[in-house]
Amino acid sequence: MLLTAVAMLAVAISVCAAAWFAQGWAARAFQNYRAAFQRQAVDRLSEFFLFLDPSQLWAANLAVCAGLAVFLYVATGNAWLALLAAAAALLAPRFVLARMKRMRLQRFDEQLPDLLLSLAGALRAGSGVQAALRHLVTQAPPPLGQEFGQMLREQRMGVSFEQALAQLHRRMPTEGMGLLASALTIAVQSGGNLAETLERISATLRARLHLLGRVRALTSQGRLQAWIVAALPFVLALALEWLDPESMALLWHTPAGWGVLATVAGLELAGVLFIRRIVNIAI
């Protein structure tokens, strides 16, 4: 009896110590994620010229997570599903901002050839580079007008043209912007027929955008197939849950069912990643 009591006491102490360390690790991980979330939110939103309080964004994200978890728990009674949905909602803003960043870069690339042609026309008419940019930026749509307007404001604050152009390239790291930054830097330092260079860059970028559009059209079926393959098992599981909830209870409420769900989710994620890797053709 004494050995049993000692063993139980040792197990209880071990469990308490593990819980204490787990609590400390979870608290540190939560604080680190909050700091990273607020820092990345400020950096990413400033790229969109949105200046919001990061603490309010974090509080709003937590409120959405808590509301979603409570709603799903009340609707389904499944605590694991509610926790998974809350975790997904907590991580979703990072992926949303990354998606918005990619769309912004894509729009910038699509608008850049028109700006280059207009700038080349202004240079052929006898205007200077900076004077032509100041005139064209006021009429350019976002995000092109916003980014070049930021570059011109930096120049008015005393930043050199080459440095402001390099900062613009760092904010918009696209192939077209890299070509434009190199052409303008070389023209400022050594001169040359800048108008002809800009027209050639514009023609190259238009041809590249046309080719990208054809590639997206030809690979759209593969991308759609990836999402259908990923969603089909979960839609089928929900349909079976509605038709035969007693049989599906083994899947939702037993350790073996949880293992099957984890395996299916892992295989589905791997399949989606492989399909997207195949259809993601670099040009």
C-alpha cells in the first residue's frame, strides 16, 4: 500500500509539473504569436497604406475566434471541432494578408506597362524623368499611383532618387519593377536613350503578362481539381452525418475515428500541395 501511495504521489507530482511547464510554454507561445501578429499586421497593412492599431486588430481577431468557437460548439456540440475552427480563425489573417499581397503585386505588374509607355512618351516630348513621374502618378490608379507617389514623397523629404527607387523595388519585388529600377538607375548615372528602353521593357512585360494569362487559363482545371479533391471527403462526411449519424458517431467520438480524420486531413493536404506544385509553372 505504501509503494502504491508513493507511486500515485509521484505520478501526481509529474502530472502537475508537466501541466505547469505546458502552461508556461503555452503562455510564452501565445505572447510570441501575439507580438508577431501585431508586428506583421503593422508591416503588411502599411504596404496597403492602411494604418490601424495592432492591439485593436488582435482584440478583433480574438473576438472572432471566440465567437466562432462558441457558435460551432452550440450548433454541433463538438468541442474539438470548435477548437480547430478557433485555431484556424486565429491563423487565417496571416494567410489573408499574404493573399492580398500577391494580388497587389499582380495588379502592380498589370498596370506597369501602361505607365512605362506614358513615361516614354513624356520623355520623347522633352520632359524630365521626375517631372513626368509627378504628372503621371497623379492620374495612375492604385496600387501603382500609391507606390510611385510614396517614392516621390520620399524624394521631397531628402532621399536620393536611386535610394527611393531601391526602396520602391523592395516594397514591390516584381520582375517588371526590377527592370524599371535598373533602367532608371543606369539612365540617371550614365545617360542613354531611356525612352526606347522603357518601350522595350513595356513590350516585354506585356508579352510576359499575356503568357501568364494563357498559363493560368490552361492550368485552371488543375487548380479547380485540387480544391474539389480537397473538399469532397469533408462534404461526403457531412452528408453521411446527416443521413446516418449513428454510424458516423464512431468517426467523430472515438480515438480510432480521430486518427482516421487526421490521416485523411494529412493526405488531403499533401494532395493539394502536390497538385498546386504541378500547376504552378514559373515563367
